[in-house]
Amino acid sequence: MPRHTPSITALRTAGCVSTLAVCLLLAACGSTPRAPNADSSETVPQAEPLNPYANRPYTVLGKNYTPLSSGSGYKATGTASWYGKQFHGKKTSSGERFDMNALSAAHTVLPIPSYARVTNLANGKSVVVRVNDRGPFHAGRIIDLSYAAAQKLDMTASGMAQVQVESLVAGAPLPTTTVAKSTSSSSSASPSPAPSNIGGTPPPSFTPYSGDKGYFVQLGSFGNADNAETLRLHMARELEWLAPKLRIENAASNQRVQVGPFINRTEAEAVAKRIGEEMDVAKPIVVSR
């Protein structure tokens, strides 16, 4: 793991990592257990073993992340975004299927699984979520909420909100929060907010070109096909204009997420530059074959 603002849920990465490696979601192999409390209106923190695959260090668009071994004491404020139907039923980093109607979230470093209380600082509304995914990877965003969690914070229409995220420990009393009077009325919204281009600038144009040879913008390299597909979906959500050119290249034991092909390096470099600007990261690398 649309947005909100073009976030990139979250897209809602372990294995081999490319230079600009977006080891996005360290999706677990094997079975895909159902998240507890998926159908509940309230989430109660439970003691659960950490996922051995989703808690490895990883790199996303040139930035390294080291998941915490424990969320105890974690508290941060920043921007929350949300993701919904485009990821519904897809694998999360925990290996579970994303349920947009469950109270869950994606976080870059909180342990998977773990629990956190998220409070909307504009209206004082809060929700307890289970962290089972990685993301978001936009600068300034600290958590990507499920559609159901975003509804409880009254932020589905706006797409984003300033929040406080506080990790919870199973068995410990839930911390108290000061609830401010809501400054906005609850609103319903389609669970797939449309992305928009930064500053209204149109995306680069593509010269019609297909095939297996040419120039490509490489976003990540993975040893697990599920991780590569998750990143592809996240990038398609974050940068809708890029979706037609997103592909996964099988190379030996690696699955490479790339954008292309482009007929020349100039076009590929322009797209790499635009991706870097919209994601607020260093420009992705361009490769050829």
C-alpha cells in the first residue's frame, strides 16, 4: 500500500534493492492470515508476534528505513493520507489482504503488526488502527489510513489531515486524549479520491513506443513478485499519469519495477525528473536494454 492528494496508500520493499530501490512493501510469503478485528467498529490492541519479512530494513526512492523493534513510546505529528478501493483485496506488507473497511494503516517504521491511536488535530476525533502495511512515502506524510479509519477522522473528503500518531501497547491502558470540538461536519466521499498534478503542470508526453528494448526509469528491484506488484500499484495510485507505462521486468531472481520503454534517453530523463518532483525525492535512475 488516490488519495487524498496524490499520495503514492499506499504504496500501500527486503530482498534485493536497486540503486534507487523502492523496497516498498516487504510482503510476507506463504499464507495470508486475516487481520483481527477486521469487521469490528473498534480495534483493541493485541499481543502479536512480529512479521519476520515486513520488519526488515528497506529503501524507498533513495531513502533508507529501519522498522522499530517496538513501538513503545512512539509519538509523532504530521500529515495523514488514506487509501481505499484501488487496493482493496491486495496484499499488504504483512501478507494479509487489505480491507478498506477495516481499521488499519500503513506506516514506514512502526512494527508490523502493531497498534496506534491516530488523532485528527483539526477536530479532535481519534481512531485506533492496526498497522499492517508500509507507506506512505511522500515527504511530510507519516501515516496512510484505510478508508474506514479516515472516515472516523472525518478526512475522506479532504484527503489529508494533520494528525498525531501514538503507538499503543497490548494490555496497557489506552492513553487519554483531549478531544477538541469538531470544526467540520461529517461528510461522505467516494473511496478513491482522484490524484492531481503538482502545480497544475501537465505530465510529460510520451512518444508512442512499445517493446522490450529502450530506456526505462527504474523504481525498485525485489526478490519477491508480490512486493514488486504492490509497488507498481502504489505508483499507479500516486502518479496516475504514469500508470500506462508501469511494468515489472523479470530478471533472474529479481523483479524490477520500471517505467517505460521510452524511445530515447531524453524522454526517460524528463519522466524521471517529474517523478522526483512529485514524490519529493531524488530523481530516479534511467536504465537501458
